[in-house]
Amino acid sequence: MEPRQVVHKEKQKGFRFNSIIWLFFVIALVATCWIGYVKLVPSFEQNSTTYPFEHPIYYEGKLQASGAVIVDEHVKLPLPLLETILIDSPIYYEQESNTLVLTTVDKVLRFETESLNALLNEKSYELTLTADVVDDTVYIPSEIIEQLYGFHIEYSASTGIVMVYKGNDAVDTVTITNEKGTHLRESATIKSPYYKVIESGQQLMVWERQEGWLRVQTLDGVEGFVKASHTIEGSPIVYASDVDEYKGIDHDLAGQKINLTWEAIYNRQPNLAEMPAMEGVNVVSPTWFELVDDTGKIQGKATHEYIEWAHARGYQVWALFSNGFEPDQTSEVLASAEKRFFMIQQLIAFAQLYQLEGINIDFENVYTKDKENLVQFIKELTPIMHEQGLVVSIDVTPKSTSEMWSVFLDREALGKIVDYMIVMAYDEHWAASPKSGSVASLPWVEKSISRIIDEDGVPPEKLILAMPLYTRIWSETIQEDGSLKVSSKAIGMKRSDEIIAEQSLKPQLDEASGQHYIEYVEEGVTQRIWLEDELSIASRVDLVHQYKLAGVATWARSFQKPEIWPVIQKSLFE
């Protein structure tokens, strides 16, 4: 009897165990089905859209960090936003005078906040809305931004949202195809709360595509996510720009190689009757205009006689305007919108009076802190000069670590504005150099050009290579303490030839500099000269062709020897 009882109890125990397993299985199955069901059920929680500003701004589908001001449904945009979305900082605001200066490649618009009176280039221009300052932020009417920069700006009175688009950019769209419409959700999941139901057939702008979802924006500005399967691709929206493309100034030498020479005018005017023929030269740049004080006053040395002489020989005149190499007064005038405009007005008056074809800007010995203000001056100057048909060029040094002579020049920014950038590729070894050497060795000149092209992105066709017509006699003496004392004196080409004849010297090729070299002893002092002659000039002109530059310039005409002009002409034009 006992063994049967044991078997019966074991069978009961096994049955109960199997029942428990089945129960757990059923529970797990039900739970799994429920969880799956819950995951498939979308959220029906609706949230209201909230923004940090009364009138939020979207730019290319992204909410911006500042809001707009709306006056009678007219949009005014905050300057911080415009500084972010506009390329090359074309808006300048001077808080002290409440002056705004907006620049494009061919226009300069000047006005004060809360004023309808403006100047467009040099002409009076009436604004329809004022710019305002609210809580220390400048707000500029959107109409101005559309007209000058080609943006398209939409405002929805129903949502209070402002949308900013680049002109001529295409915005992808989709159309809702789901018969019951679709939910515009906060995030890319059906469990996310929704803002509104988008009806079937409604068009949406697409800003981002994720797996199975689209980040979209309604035409009245509400942003969110919709299921991609509820949409069909639509035609892109293109907001056409009303701004005509500016193709640059068309001047008589456009597309030709420039052959410019500077006429250094100090206390005396040049004797025009003794001027050489200068074969091949097509531009002369007399050093006529100079900044003389911190009010922006410009002193002129121009003469009608020189203009008549130049034009009679077919030369264009690109008069040079210098800052006098005086850093303090330069800093004062560049920092003031009024003084910058005063300088521009004077240059325009001079250009009209003397029938100039161009202006050559030569600012040197400038504080590095004035870098941006110099760029601003050129931004304001160039469109007005172009309106008068004047070519604008600027002189720059080769790149170096010199704060006052090189670092202050933003070559990349300047190269986008001016017609030509003249690289003053000389003074590799300057007057007070502690070491004797070439004024402009060929490898150093080539590096000076290539760095500006490669590092600053200045187009080669805008670059003019400036070559020296002078060299230096380097005098070297051994001091009592054994140190070497070096001094120098600048001489022109004719004087170099005279020294060669007087000393019965035979120039030797210095391969390192790519120049001829002479050396002699005079009164116990070693004299060394790296010559500027037919070889050095022709070698540099070869660089113009190698790098496809705009041409050459020479400093200065008075250092020349007549034989050098046919060399430049043949090398440059043949």
C-alpha cells in the first residue's frame, strides 16, 4: 500500500507544477500583448506651442536666440540676429551717434535710428520705417534687409511667428496624404504630445529627415514632427531675391594686364618735360592725397597739368591716398562713421575735379586694433567709388608678424571688396635691417604671393605684384669688439649701373636670391648690393604669368632707368 501512495502524490505534485508554468506563460503572453498594444497606441495629449519671445524668429527652420519687434504688422529684426545670418558683417552700428551703415558690394545705406532720412551711396533716400533701439538692442526694418540683401521675410499674424529665408534658396516640401490628417508632434515618436492636427492636402516645409519621421514647419511657422508615411513629396518653395547680381565695375583695363607705376610726390611736382617714355605702362599712381589730422581732412597735391600729361599718353590715373603712416590719427578717423564718410566725400570731390580713373589706398603703420575699422572703411568707400566709375585698389605688405605693418591687414576680407590688391613685395631686408640682404629675393617674393592666395583666398586675378626699382647699398664694418655693424642706403637702378662702371665690377648670379650681386671695399668698408636689373624684374614678371596675376606695379618711377620699361613690357605683354 505505501508505494502506491507515494506514486499518487508524485503525480499530483507534477500536475500542480505544470499548471503553475502554464499560468505564468499566460500572464507573460497577456503582458507582452498589452505592452505591444500600448506601444502602438499614439499619445492624444495636446500641448500648446510656447516660445521665449512674443514674436519668435525662425531662420531656415531653426528657432533663433532673439525675437522680432512688430509695428503695425511690419517686422523689425534684431541686429544680433542679422550679424549671425549675414555674411562678412555688412551692418555697422555706432552707438555713440546712433548711426547705422549697411553695405553691399554696390550700395552703402546710412541713417540714424528713429530717423526716416537716409543716404544711399551719396543720394538722399527716404525710409518707410525707422530703425529703433529697444532695451539696448537695435531693430532694423525687414524691408531694408530684403531690398539690400535679398532675404525673404514672412510674418504670420495668427501665430506671431517671423520666418526668414535666403533669397533664391529652395525649401523642400511635402503634402499630407493621410485622409484623417496627421498629428504634428513635439518629437519624432507617436508617444510624444502633439501641437495640432495637420489636415490632408496641407503643404509643409521640410527641414530635416529622420528614420520614418520629418521635421517640418507649417506655412504659418509652427514647427514639429510628422510621420513620413503620411506624406508625399511636393514641389520646392523658392523665394526669389529682388537683388540683381552685381558683376563688378567694368573699366577700360578689365581683363588686361595692369602695368602701374607710382609717382612719389613729396615737396616738388615732377618735371613732366623730362619724364621717360615708360613703354607698356597703362596706369600711373601719383601720391597725391594724404590724411593730415584726426578730423578726416585730406590734403591734396594734384595738378591738372599732370592729369593732362597722363591722359594724353593713354595712362589711367589711380591717385594714391595715404594715411600719412600716422597711427593715432588713423585710429581716430577709422573709428568714426562720420569721419570715414567725410574722407570718402573728399576723395569723390577730388576724383571728379581731376577726372581720375581710380583710387589706390595705402594705409601703413596702423594699430592692429583698427583692423576691422579699416575693412569697414573700404566697405563704405568701394561702392561709392564704383558708382563714380572708379577702380579701387589697396596696397598690402607681405604677411609677417609685424603688428603695425602687416598684422592689421585683413587680406581675406579686403580681397572680397576691392578690385585689386597690390602686394608690396619689397623690403624683405629693410633700411634698418641688422643683416644685409636682398630687398626682394625671388623665393621670398613668390612665397609672399602664394601665401595670400592660399591662406587668405584672394583670387589671383585680383593681385598685382609690386616690384622695387630700387636696391640698397649695405655697408658692413667690424667693430672693436668684433661685432658686425650694418647700415644701408637706398639707390636707384641708374646709380647701381654707375657703381658697377666706377668699380669695374662684374655682377655675379646669386642663385639663392635669383639676382645679380656685387661686392667691393670702399675706404675699408665692405659694400654689398643685390641688384635690381633686367634679370630680377623679368623673373618677377614670370611669376605674374605663373600665378595668373592681374599685373605688376613698380615703386617708384623716379628710381628707374629708361631701359627697364621695355623689359617689363616685353615680359608682361608678349
